Amino acid sequence: MFETVKTFEKQIAEYYNAPFAVATDSCTHAIELVLRYLNPNITVKIPSKTYISIPFTLMKLDMKFEFVDEEWSEFYFLGGTRIIDGAVNFKKGSYMDTTFMCLSFQHKKMLSLGRGGAILCPTKQDYTILKQMAYDGRSDDKPWAEQNIKQIGYHYYMTPETAQLGIEKLKTVTEGKLWTSEDYPYLPSMEVFNGA
């Protein structure tokens, strides 16, 4: 069953011209996995206008962050890291070398799968570790009960059914709306971020 997911990962990597892609259940979880993996020991700078799950994820991980007033279009870096929030980026060949670009296939996005995401990553080692993290710490080559699980996993994998839908939609999808920071509210004004 998970061969379908691997096929989708290969097609997404090819579309963006990335070495590897790890399919996940959402972009937010993709970003969380990369933050856990890289564990940046810095104050992460994020735009004041972005999706609300980004600061929530940093709060959940107890990572220091700071809102910065910056305009962005299609994607932005989580400041001080190699992590790109590319949730609204659907542009052929747009992967940037050595980065971890996180994508969204949520229902409003160009490749609308209802739910889903991916991490574009630079090396086979990054792929293997992030894939296992997304998949309960296990590899997908044999039943989990037959494996010696060596790392914590997070149950953030993409289902084969979602991957199959992605394979079908990739055949006809086209680039659409250009998303920018102006499509989002100013998060620091929300009460939940008082003191953040």
C-alpha cells in the first residue's frame, strides 16, 4: 500500500526539482518534524502575517520565536533556519538547494487533496530520518512489530488514499493564485500571543 506514497513523493520531488520529498498529513506537521529534527537553538523569526499554526507549533515545542514585520510572496524562511514555509508555493522547479521546504495540499491550495503536506529535503539521510519520524519512528518496509524502533515517531504520515489522489491531480493541476503576506491577519494583535 505505501508504494503509492513513495510514488507520490517521487513525483512531488520531481515537480519542485528537489532531491527528496517526505509526504506528511499536513504542512504544519511537516514544519514541526523539521523543527524537531534540526532543533534550532535560536530565536526563530516568523512573519507577523502568516498562518496561525506556525507560532502555535513553536509554542508547542517550547521554542523561542519573534514576530517580524516582513512582506513575503509564495514562501518565507523561518528566520535563522533552513526551513521554508512553502504552504502556498506551487511553482515548478522552485526548490532551493540545502533547504527543507514544507508544502501544503490542504483544500484551498493548488494541489487540493483535502489534507496533506510534504517536506522537500536535500539528502537521503534527511529523507530517511524525517520519513521515520512521520511514520511512528518506523520504516515502511515491514510490520512495525518486527522492527527495533530507535527514535520517537509522530504519526504524521500521508495515507495511501491521499497519495493516490495526489498522483491523479498532479496530472492536470496548474499554478494558480499568488499568495502573499497580505492574505493573512496581523497575528501579534491577537490576544493568544500577548507576551509571546
